[in-house]
Amino acid sequence: MECNPVQIQVEFSKINLVTHKVWYKVSWFTYLYSLAAGLLVTSFGLSIGWSSPVLSKLHSNDTNINPLGAEITTIETSLVVSLPLIGTAASYLVWAKIADTLGRAIALRLVATILVFSLTITAFTTNIYLLCITLTITGASASGALLCVSIYNSEIAEENDRGKLGCLMAMQVPIGLLGAFIFGSFCSVRVFTLICAIPPILHLIFTCFLPESPVYLVSKNRIPEAIISLQKLRRTKTDEDIEEDVKKIKDVIRNTATAKKRNIFDIFRNRATKRGFFLSLEVFLVEQLSGISIILAYISVIFNEAGTGLSGDTVGILVGLVKMVTFLVATNFIDKYGRRLLLLISSICCMFPMLFLGIYFYLKSINSSLVENIHWVAILCVILYVIMYAIGLGNVPMAFVGEIFPDDLRAQGIACTLIFDELLVSLITFSFPLLSESIGTHWCFFICSISSFLGFICLYLTIPETKGKTFSEIQKILQGCN
């Protein structure tokens, strides 16, 4: 019985797999297995932050600092940052197929093995072209980590635990990002890159004890193995409870398999789904044009240029800490204040830090003495930007895109939106060094500021509120809007 793993994940986000026992003792083994799988998500966070502390070293002519032996050019800088993102965008659908064919646990092992292989070569390479190739492979593997762990967690957890596991997984990305800023600051490129390989190595060690997803096993009609997997995951349950869970899993898979098959092109055959798709692209477009990918990828280089008195690596650590803490706080806002309000507040508030950051770099380009007493402004601007980004543009887009599509097109819609997002990020990160060199860093920040303002207007005119609405109500809103 062949089923789309992403579609199965969507179905399991809506059903209740708990047994007739309302209160039960939590099986901590589920959390341990999720943490073991989530080590690969930490690798994803590390890969996002890898370029920021490394670029400043690759721009050095000191062979003791730069493993390539010579300063990289502007176009090489663009390639080092953007190629991993292109690899990420190109491999989402491939990893979904691998997870469905070989199994979730085997797919995770494959991701970890490729990550260790690519990061090890990256650590020891002295050739810029080989570096670009290995970074692209790392990016492709990182997308597999994010997708496969997300599917695995959704399928091993009961409904009571699914939200907690989702938050646990989401937290591992900023933890990895913060780790990249910290270790990248104090370690050589080689040592730092080898440190990035530690989480997938640990995963390969722990994966010996990792049970296969019971949903995958049932979908392949391997019922005895599915029962053994559930017994490992839910050790506090009786045999009767386990059999009941297997029955419910069978029902979900049967409903998914017998449902009418729809493809990507069906999104454009209905007014509501077509409008929902373009709204999803709009939200991610506003998010990325606000400048977050520039900040995360180039924070070290930007603040080494800014001359604030703090090194770019130190500012990167501050940004990583602020992002992690703000993320924890902001996750509580989505259901309390609604998606639309947070997106509007976040987009308009992101405009001002970027505006003043642009003014700072403009004054510095005219005469550096004009900013020698206000270095703190640049640091304050980037911290305020990260906070304003996190309260809306950082958290809402994924929640919004998960609600805007109907059940039978959600998997295809989310996949297309994520691919668009990764391609957009790769374009922005590729363009920044070239634009910064040709028109100045200040104009790059002015463009981000203007984009946030225009994004606010577009979101205000087009984005509906989805808080408290059922999926069918959201589709009616999209169908009826002019």
C-alpha cells in the first residue's frame, strides 16, 4: 500500500490516536527517540549558521586562518552561501520518496551518513570548487533531516505528545544556529566543521535503538513489526491498547490511500486553493525580503565592516541568543493574538531597524567619524530586528501555510511553498555580496526596509485571519474574497 509520507503526516496531525484511557503514564522513550532523531535537526541549524563565522575567515589572506590559502572573491562568497540552499530546495521531494520507499528510520540513517561524509570532506578541503560541491551536498542532506524528522516525530507520537515533540524539534533549529555562532567564533574552520558533524555521528550511534515508524510499517503491511515498534514507543500501554492503535493507523492509511489522488496542478483549478497558494508565497516573500536570511548568513561579515567595537562573531552570538529566547516567547502569541495581527505588527516593525541600520552604514560610507560615537546603534538595530521578526514573520508563515490548503492538497501546497522559499533565500543570499559591493551595504538595508513597508501594505490588503477557523471555513473565506 503506497502512501505519500507527507500526506500521511498531515492526516495524523488531525486524528486522535489515544486510547480509551484519558490519563496514562507518559512514555519517556518516545521523547528519547525524538531527541535522537532531532540531533539531525540540530545539524540543520548548524548548517544555517555555518557560513556566518566562516566567511570572515575565508576572507583572510592568512593561511593559518583560511584553509583555502587565499581570500575568496565576491562571487565565491555568494556561491558558498547560496549553493547549500539550492541543494535544500532541490531535494525535498527526493527525500520524501526515499522516506516512503526505504522507511523513516533508514532514511534518517542515510541523512546522517551523508552529512558526516560531506562535512568531513568540507573540513579538510583546500579547494573552493570542492568546497562548493560538499556544501551543496550538505544542504541537500539538511533538507532530508528537516523533512524526515518531522515525518518521524508525527508518526511515533500520540496526539497528547505531538505538540510537545513539534516544539522540541522547532527548538533544535535555533539551538543549532546558536551553536554555529559560538563554535564558529572560537574554532578554526576545520575544527568547527568537524564539530558540526558530531550530531549526525551521535544519531548514527543512537539509531541502533531507534524503532521504525509504526505508520510506515503498517502501510507496508508489516503488522508484527509495527506492534513491536509500538511496544517500544508506548511501554505503558497494554497489548489491547497497542492493537487498538494499530487498527486506527490502518483506518487512517486506508482513508488516505482510497482518497482521490490530486496533483500540484489541481491547486490552480479552484479559486480558493489558487488564492491560498499565492497568499502563502506572499507571506514567505515578505518574510525573506525583510532581510532575515542576510542577517543570519552574513552577520559576522556585516559587523566586522561596521566597526562597532564588537567582533562580528560576538554579535552573531548575541543574535543567536536573542533569536532563541524570542522564539520561545513568540510561540505563545500565535493562537492568542492571531496570524494576521502578528504578521502586520512584525512586518511594519521590521522596517524601522533596517532603515536605521541603512542610515548607519550610509553615514559610515561618507565618513567613519560620523558614527564613531554611535556604534551601539547598529547592534541595537539588529537585535530589535530579530525580536520584531520573531514575533510574526519568524513563526507565523509555517502555521499559516499549514492552514490555508485543503486536506487533499496540503502536502503538495506546503512542498511547493517550501521549495519557493528556499529558492528565494538562495537568490537573496547570492545577491547580497554583489549588491553590497556595487551599490553599498546601506542600500541593501534600505531595500529591506522598503520591502517590509510594502509587505505590510500587501499583507494588510490581502491576508485573512485564520485563527479559530476550521479548514472548511478558511476555504469559504478564500473562495468568497474578491
